[in-house]
Amino acid sequence: MSEQPGDKQADWPPNDTDPAADRQEQANGEHTDTEEDRPQDPWAARRELYEHVPAAVSGSLIGGDQTGVSGGSVAGDVVMGTKVEHHYRFGVTTRTSGIIPSGEIDDLALVFAGYEELVHPLRERLCEERVLVLSGAPFTGRRSAALMLLRSLDAAPVRAVDPNTRPTALMDEVTGKSLGYLVCDLVTDREKPLRDIDLWAVRDALREKGAYLVVTVDLFANLQGVDAAEWRPPSPQAVLRSHLHARVLDPRKESELLALPLSREFLDRDDHQLREAAAFAEALAAHADGTITYEELKEVVPGLVREQVEEWFADDETLLRDKAFLISLAAFDEAAYALTAELSDALWSEFQRTEDAGREPRVGIFGTSITKRLRLSRAVEYSKEEHTEWGPVRQRMARFQEPGTAREILREVWTSHPSARPALLKWLRRLAQDGRPLVRTRAAVTAALLAKTDLASAMALLIEGWAKSKLYRDCLVAANALATAHAIEAPNIPQILRSWCDEDAEPRHRWTAVRAYALVGPRMPDEALEALAEAARTEGDEQEAEHIAESAALLLSDESAQVRSRVLRGLLELLQEEPSGRRLALRAFVLACARADSRLLLRWYTEAATSGTSEDAQRLALLWKAALGDLRYTADALKALAGWVWEADGDPQAERELAVLLPKLVDSTEDRKRLDHMLGRLRGRRGGDPPAVAGRLVAVLRSAAAPSAITGREVPMTTE
């Protein structure tokens, strides 16, 4: 990886609370020695961007299919989220004590999955002990299982007890005529743990009246001496089938619904919450009776993701530190967990400053649980090799289970919680200054996702500030953000880039657009090359001309043969235009030959020359001859050829490719002498004797020479 001078991990000063100073710092670049700042090598910069974007974005950026989910509406009677009454009501906490309607319990029995193998084995224990503590993860059907247990023992009516009841006060709640009691998600902590002695007193009272109590707790409840039963939920597939079977009475129609591509895709995954399986079954049933269309059915899963995200950020039960972690994971999805956690605490500090500007932020060093954090975030941990400048390193990574979650989180925070913007903006600006390429890249990708949601605000508050910075590193973040935004279909990006290439554009805006065109160009090669040519006509100095040529060279070395062919045709047209166009065409072509990976242009010529269609081969040869014949580029063109000769030393395939190309570059005696001279004077990479392949290529040139090839006739430069 290529790093710029002065790259280092960004500092996070605890007392930096002045947003105005932060904007001034970003705009003026006074925090870094601008004399040391120079543009990063464009090939290395493109490589870093492609390596560090998350998979949900990389497919769009590089040219594949978009893998993220998009927004939409859910129609019909689909019920989602823990805040809405639902037959399963997974994770719903009852805020006041009261009798649960018997009809609700009967309806639940019709759709409940896994009674015989999961719930029934616990029946005997509850019958004997009278009190059962059921421990499990959120949204796994603990409440439903508890109700089924009580129903199996005819413990009716069932009274729901306030979960905030102190464990020592449970005895006071099991009074009255009810024979069944349920405490769903009992609140415990170090000050009020649930102890065995609390249950012993309750057990005696229940036994006297022939009643039963089930208490559900999460995996991190504070228990002392309590032998909790571990709840193992049914699979999402079982819940889906059970709910669908209860709603669709025609077996053949039920089978057809399960055979739909959307159903098969849903059933192939094991990471859905049970409430989502119930909601999807309800949507399938609605589709079966014509309430919703198939297109609306497609939006059910994205709608479930949206409901989950809204729940996280609208719910006071989600701690501020956990919300910061969710946002950090949205920015660093599929990145190392340690990095995500580190930067989430930095964001948490900024949020604390927003909530209470008079207090110094406090970040606890310990006390967070990876397992709990990932479960809350509905994320998974896995091991993977990560690219670094020192080579691949195996890391502990984290990603959301549902690919669309990251986008939904950023959309929700940016548009529905504007008070979070100042902290989020400061955080992203600091990420853009980080010395780690992955961090800077993710700052750009996050800005792009925000631009898709709200282009005007993202441009004004983030991207334009980076683009007009005195630091090339900031401008590169802006270029990456714009390129990624265009890849994920944010609006109006081509118009922005084109306006920044105009004669009246600010120099740094123009540089940002030029770099962005190297990345978005494969999606619109003709427009990109036209804009670069326009920028070349207004170039301010030799350095800017080089930057423009580098972007055109990156387009010419794209992995898509169709893109390369269109760019090649455009360069040949520029070759015959005004001087600025000719300079751009030749400079970009020579750079592409010298810098493209794996002899791309050499292989391209050989494949085109030996295939049925040789137009690209003719165009490549014409550009080669033009570059070799123009004194401003002759030396660089010969140097690029020499690099291929060195690669051919010991590589028979490269030698064969050069043997095809070199004779086609000779139209006159002068052409042959030039190539003979280069091959004859070539030395080994580290000095010493010339490579043996050089002599063999000289022989190829001489054997291919014929009177018609050295008469000095000019070859017409056609773009047809």
C-alpha cells in the first residue's frame, strides 16, 4: 500500500468541542504541513479503494450487481417490530400488570412451532417446581414458550407482571385468582439480582393455590443461585411454516407459496429473527389472498430491516454507547471488530459532548462484551485476511447479518435524528484524516451513503469541504466519496463532476473531479474522457496535466475490455484534435503501458491481433507509433517497452507477445533503428549483461523487416 508523507493515526483530543474550529481546520489544512502533502499514486489509491470498500458497495463500484437493499414500502397486514402487537410478540415487555386475554393465547397455540420437542420437556419441571426461569437471547420466542407452558398446565387466567418489579417483591405479585403468572424480561442488575431465596418464597405461595410462575430473562441477567432453563428456540424455517400453515388452509397453495423464489431465499438463511419469520409468513398469506402484490412482497425483508433500525434508535433502552457502536459498524461493516469498537468509542465521546457540552466525555475502558454487542447489532463475527501495506493479516471481523442494515442505519441517523449530525460530521472528518487507508476509505464510503440519502446536505457539510481542502489527501477522500456515490446511484453526481472540470472551477475541485473520473469512468467512458479532455484544455500547469493523463490512463487500463475499447477509440480521436488533446492522448497511453498491471496493454494487443476483429490492435499500434515518433514521449515510450522486455526475460508468454507487437511498430528504417538501439543498449534490471531475450527480439525485428516496411511510407491514422 502506498501511504502519503505524514500519514499517522488520527488524534482524538478530549477537549476539541468547537465545531467552527473543526471546520476551519478542515478547510484550511492548518493541522498538517501542506508542503509535505502530495497526491497519492493513483494506481495505489484505486487499489486501496477497491480493497477496503464493503462487499455491499464493491459490486456496484467495480461494476458488478448491487448487493444492498433499497428502500420501499410494505403493504398489507404485515406486522413488524417489537413495539407492535403480534401473535408471537417476541421480546415485548409488559409495562403494567394485567390479565393476558385468553383468545390471544389460543391464537398463539395455533401458530406456535416446536411445542413437542422444545416446550413439552419443560412442562414436568414447571409442574414440580411451580417456578421456572427461562433464559435465552432476545427475539427467540421466550415469552411465547412461557405462555405455552402455562397453557399446557391449564394455568388460567395468566397475569402478566411488570418486568421492573424488584425480585424481592415478586411475592406480592402472585396474589389474586390467577393460576398463571408471567414476568417477561425481568430487569436485574448488581443492585437487584434475582436470587434463589426470592423464588423459594414465591414457590410456597404458588403451591398453596395451585398456581405457576414463569420468568423470562436474557442471557446477561444477574442471577444468584438460580438454576435457569436454557431456551433453545425453533428455527426460523419452522416458525415460517407453522404460521403459514395456520393462515393458508389449502395445502397446494401453501406449497406454491413456499416454492416462490423469495420464500426459498428466506428459508435458505438461518439468521432471521423468529418475529421476522412470522411477519414474512403473514405477508405470504396476504399475497395468497391478493392483498399484496409480488412486488410488494419483495419489500417485506427490507421493511423488516428498516423496522429494526428505527427501533434501535428510537428506543431509549438502546444505550448511547450501543448506538455509537451500531453507527460505527455501519461505517466499518466487514472490517476488523477491534477497529470498529475503537472508533465507536470515539463517536460515543462526540455524542456525549452533544448531549452535555458542560461535561467531559467518559469512555469506559472495560465492561463491554463482544458477544452482547454483536447480538444486539444482529452481527456475526468471523475470521478473514485483511490487506495491509505489510501484506495480508488475519483479523477478527464483524459484519451485519443482513447486508442492507448498514445503509438503513446511516439513513435513519442522518434523516431522522438531526441532533446527531454535529457529532457524526466531526467523527467523519477525523476519520478522513486517519493514517490508515481503510479508515479513510470508509469515511468516503459513509459520505457516499449519506449523499444517496440527502445529497445536498452531504455535499455542503462533508464532500465539498474535503474537495476544496489544501490537502490532496482530503481531496482524494472527496473523489472516492463521489465515485462511490455514483456507483450506488446517488443523484446528479455526473453533473457535479462535469461542473468541477469547467474553466471557472476551483483548482482543487477540478483535481477532485479528475480523480473521481478515473473511478466512475468505466460506467460512462465517453463522458469521462470528454470531461478529462475539457479539463486538459484549461490545465494550469504541467503537474495538473499529468494528473489528468493519469486518470485517462486508469480508464484505458480498466478490467473491462469494452470500456478499454471505447476509451482507446476516444484517445485516437483526441490524437487528431488540438494540441492539448494530442498531449492527453499520448501521455495517457504511455502511462497506461508503463503502469497497468500484468502487461495489460501488451496482452490486449496480442489478443486483438490474433482474433477475428483487429480494430483494437490497429488502434493500439497507431498510438504506439505516434508516441515513439513524438520527441516529447519517445523516451517514456521506449522505457515502457523496456519494462516489458525485462518481464519477458524468463517469461516465454511475454516474449511471444512482444514478438507479435514489435514488428508492427516498424514503418520505416528510423523506426527499426530506434527499437534496435533500445534493445541493444538494454541492460539487466540490476545492471550487468543485457537480457538474452533482447537479442532474440532484435532477431525477430530484423527477420520481419521487408522493403515495404522500411520505405518511410506514412500509415494513415484512422479512427474507423
